[in-house]
Amino acid sequence: MIEYRNLKIAILGGGTVGANVVELLGRHREELEARVGTGLEVIGVAVRDANAPRTPAIPAELLTTDAESLLTAADIVVELIGGLEPARTYVLKALRSGADVITANKALLATHGPELFDAAEQVGAQLYYEAAVAAAIPIIRPLRESLAGDRIRRILGIVNGSTNFILDKMDIEGWSTDEAMRVARELGYLEADPTLDVEGYDAAQKAAILASLAFHTQVPLDAVHREGIAGVTHEQVAAAHDAGYVVKLLAIAERLDGPDGHEGVAARVHPALVPRDHPLAAVHGGNNAVFVEAEFAGELMFYGAGAGGVQTASAVLGDIVSAARRHLAGGPGVAESTSADLPVLPFAAVRTRYQVALDVADRPGVLAAVAQLVADHGVSIETASQTTRPGEGGAEPTATLVIVTHRAAESALAATVAALGRSEAVERVTSVLRVEGL
């Protein structure tokens, strides 16, 4: 057997994930080297402040504030800085020097993915990113390799643990939105500024990555429709529970027929009602899950911890092993597949179901008026239920009318809700949620 030189690994970022990668590489070095077939040498860890406390600790001799010096000396560069800059500049420089790059940076990939993949292809390098979506859950490699010969029809993902924790506690414990967010912040699920999670930005970045990968088509981040959970109320969650649903923030990527009859793709993030017998309904706490509907393989579920230093480090280590094996085998990296180049369709083209709750007067003709208005917009009602409340002080009784529509275009459904809000038969539209997973 020919002996190969040690492979040099540079790590950019010494936060929780970076520190865990260094610690695990040191603790399991002999075993990992046996799997790879050669030595693995960490040549440095680039940080902003070498004196900052870290858990686990990083050996002082590895710490440096000079990231540039590591980039061209390494065979494998692990980018764990986060954000767009200087991460983009460092990754491009590393790739152009011929190094393979491993990143957990979802924002970078969602925003600059095509540029980075092109840079890697130009020099025969490889960009790995298993840790960028759902941390320890292996979803990138199955989509990129195992299902590369299949046709993915749709992906439904719970890909943000913070919002799943909040909605789960509202569902199971009956907590208010404010109480669930307060506990999530105390437990470290939410930052002081929760916007990235609560407003759906984090999930949208991951949706763009999954859609691009699953459909072999570049799906830009600004094409992902995004709604967060800030508007989800305790009353909506409780009503969903009583009706046999659970509210989840879903990242959805799917193939669709466009208005011209040609196939396209769409990606979206929003709260949705999921039937309690659907596998995603059983995803509790801060866990993540990705549910894949494939034409040949059928339905597949990937479930596990979607965040955490050790969990994310696990995915990074898997990519390090893959990159090291590629170096030993030789040859250029495998280019990212964008051969399908399907059109990215607007959100209005999406077909889904709505659950709409209305406050109405309890008198004859109201349901007929609502049904007619819905039909006038090309939408049909699948189910309707009514709960009556006695009037106070001699006033006429009122009722809550809950309708669930059949699948229809998002544009038609949105127009229907707007018309209901203007209708004299409706006092108030109290809740609108999409229904997925049926």
C-alpha cells in the first residue's frame, strides 16, 4: 500500500461547532485516519480573538487571527464563521487554491451558491455542505447521491428547531406564544434577536438549498416565499389540536405545473396545519425532520437533532472523511447538478389547501352565501363546520364557521379570503392557515 502524506486541515471559526470539530478530530484521530487511509493534521484554527474562552477548549498553538495564512496551506478548509463576509471571500480563495471546502453556512450557500460551485468546478475542487441543513441529519448526501437517479416530487421540512420548540410547547402544553418564546430564549433556542428564526429567514435559506439540490435547478433565495410564526396565536394552535391537526413551520419545495402547462419548481416557508397522523406531526421539541416524496423510492423520512455543537460537528466530520478520501483517490470533484434548469414559479402558482375560520351571524343563508363566494373564485369547499354562540343582551346568536378548501391555486385562495373579508355575510376572518401533508 502506497503511503500518503498527512492531509492538512484548516478550520475557520472557533465557536461552538469549530471547537467541537477540533476536539472530536483529536479524540478520534486514529480511528478517522484508519477510515481515510492517511493522517489528518489540523494546521490551525482562525478566530477573531485568540484569548476568548471556548468550550471545549482549543489548543492555544492552533489558534490564529490570520485566516489568510491558512487558506493556501490547507488541503481541506472548514468554514464555520457564518454570515456572508468574510466567509464568501475566504471560501472562494480556498477553492481557487485547489482546496476542498466544507461549510455549515446556509446563508452563504443560499445567497452565493452558484458562484461557489462554479469556482469549485473551475479547478476540480469540491464543496461539501452536509451540516448546512438540519445539522446531524444526513439529508444533503441522500439528495445529492442516493436519490440522484430518482424524481423528487416534493419535500416537506421542519428545518428550524427554535420555531418547532415554540409551536410544540403551544400545542402540547397549551402555552401562549409569548410564554413559549420566553422559555425558548432561556433554553438557548432563540437569540436575543429572534428574527432569523421566528420570521422564517433561517428556514427559507435551507428551503433554497434543498430545492436547488432536489430539482437540479438553481432556486435563488429571493424566490422563496417566506412567512414566520409571529402571527400564529394560541387560539389557532388550540383549534388545530381540537380538529386533529398540529401547526408546524414548514419549508416546502415541490414540482408544479406552471400556467403554460410546463413543469417548474417552487419553494416556500410558512406555518401550516399538518394532520396528526402524518410523520411530521410527531416531530417534537427542537428536533428537525425532512419528509421526501420521490417518484420511485416513495416516501422517506429523515429525523433527528437539527442543531447543537456536537451534532453539527458530526456532519462536518463526515464531510472531512469524504473530502480526505477524495484526495487519496485523486481526480476532480463532482460538479453540482443543475442540468434540469426548470423555471422557478411564483408563489401564486402554488396549489394548496386553506383552513379559514370566520365569525358570522347565525342566521339562514350565511353558509350558502359563503359557499357561493368561494365558488365564484374557482375554489371548492371540502369540509365546513359551525359552532354557535348565544347572543348577549338580546343580540342575535353568532357562529364561528370553519371551512377547509380543496386544493387550488394560491392566487385563487388568497383572492377568496380577501373577498370573504369584504362580504356582508362575514363579520370577521379570524384565522387563515394552509393545510399540508394530505
